[in-house]
Amino acid sequence: MPEGHVIHRLAAELDHAFAGRRVSVSSPQGRFAEASSLLDGTVFRTAEAFGKHLVLDFSPLTVPEEFVSAASERHEGSPTPPTVPEEFVSAASERHEGSPATSGPFVHIHLGLIGKLRWVKPGAVEGASTLRLRLETKEHAAELRGPQACALVGPEEVAGLVATLGPDPLRADADPDRAWRRVHRSDRTMASLLMDQRVAAGVGNIYRAEVLYRQRIHPDTPGSSLSRRAWNRIWADLVELMPQGVMHGRIDTVRPEDSPEATGRDPRVDRHGGEVYVYRRAGQPCLVCGREVSMRLFEARNLYWCARCQRRR
DNA sequence: AGCTCATGGCGAG
DNA sequence: TCGCCCTGAGCTG
């Protein structure tokens, strides 16, 4: 489920629902119980995304009381999180421009492959045995299950985490030159580099496959043989595609001229939603050239590409 | 009911 | 490179 767009969307939703409010925090499963009880009833300051990582800032001791009460009015009659206003979502990168807060404590959440953070109806708890973390007010409740990480951390650990990550195309403070320097001096393949969170944070298996397809780059192309121009185009494409993913809550990468409407083909109908060129389309005809889409296992993940549109060079 | 796979990432070898 | 962590949806039967 989670590439960077999902995490950034969640951060915006959590902000919208909880920022400036007292939140009840619990861990019905018990595996985060000690930390939860420490935060229970304190004020949620903000949620911020770094690549695929989510950082919740409670800073209970630093929030002025007047801010708390003002927040209650500010949020009066607010819609439920899944329908956060688009302006609010798109403004997220500006809200968090620069470095993260330096106070804390923070909750560091990393969903990994199977972790899920979902909005539920406030009230009765179901499936407590797998419920790692629950955040709740009268209006909203969010549940975290199966995360790879859920830990109470300080500002040093947040800074350390951020330092290990490459630039995030979804953040206004991202520096694509930093990624380019890594790409340029690496003999590893672009397929490998794009999945490496130290190179570019937030890109996952779908965006990897789709951005390489859109830029007609063979996945086995070594980073060292990529031109600066080609990298600029990859980055620009991610900066265009990923915010759309945040906005729409799904990954669409097909250009208008290749869309079902333009070509008369059937729209994609599977549980993963979005219109894509190659991801999970192995054996099906390429939307542009008609050749069967290729797939192979690469570094323990499925890699998809079109052998005709993405020529080796 | 059971099996497989998933938009990740880690540590051991 | 492999095994392993963790959950649940989507199949098969």
C-alpha cells in the first residue's frame, strides 16, 4: 500500500483532524502501550512525512494553552479526514518547509510493506489484538496495524532518520542535485537506485516502473551512464506525478493521449485502481507499442518494463 | 479453511 | 541473497 504519496496524504489528514487538539492515544494490542499512555490526552501538534516515514509531533509541554482552545473552534464542523480540502493537502509541503521541530517527543511510524494506517469510526474498538496504535477524538479515529516501526523518539533520532534519506520529490525543500550526485557516481542500475531511499525518498515499486517507462529508460541502465538531462527529466516527472498521487489517493501515470478515453481501450479495472503503463501488466500489450510487457524478479521485488519502448543504450 | 501475494526493509550469512 | 518481520485481501477449494 504505501509509497510516499500515501504517507504524505496521511500526514495531511492527521494534521487536519488532530493538529492542536487533545487526542486520546492507546495501544489495545499492548506493543506500544507504555509510550501511548505517556502521550494519552496530550496535544497533537503536527504530522509530517519524510519519504515513506511518518513523524507525529506531540510536544505536550510546548503547546500554549490558548493554542489548544483556539484549535477547538478552528476545527468546529470540520469534515472527516478522508475528505480533507484539496488546498489543505496541496499546502502541506509549504507548512513543513525547512527542518522538523526540535522539541518532541515524536512518534516515528514506518508502515513497511503491510502496515496500514486507516480512519475508522470513533467509538468501539475492533480487532484489538493487532491494533498497535489508536488516535482518537470525539470526531475522528485513526488506527495503525502491522507497522514495520512505531516508536517514541527524540529530535536527534528524527534528524538521524531524515539524514539517511535522499531528497523527497513531495517536499518543497528537496534538492535533486543530491540525488543526482549519488546516481551519477554509481554503477548500480536505475531500477536499483530508484528503490533506494537514500537516493530518493518516497519512490516505491510503482513509481519506479512508471517513471522509467515514461522516460523510456531501460531499468538496467547504470546510474553512471545516465545523462544529467535524463535525470532532470526523471526528477521533474516524479515532482509532477507524486503530488497527483497525494491528491487523488491513487497512482495514475498514463498520459492523456494514451488514456482509455483517447484510445478507446477498456479502462483498467483491478483493486489497485490507477491507470499505469507497465506496473502489474506483465504479458499484457504495451499501451503504446503493443509489445508484451516484461517482468522479472529483481532484488526480491517484481520489476516491470517494456522491452521495446525502453531500449538499452 | 488454507494459501499466496503485496505500493518494504532489516539483519544474518 | 535469503529469511524474516507483520497483516489482510484475494484467490482456491
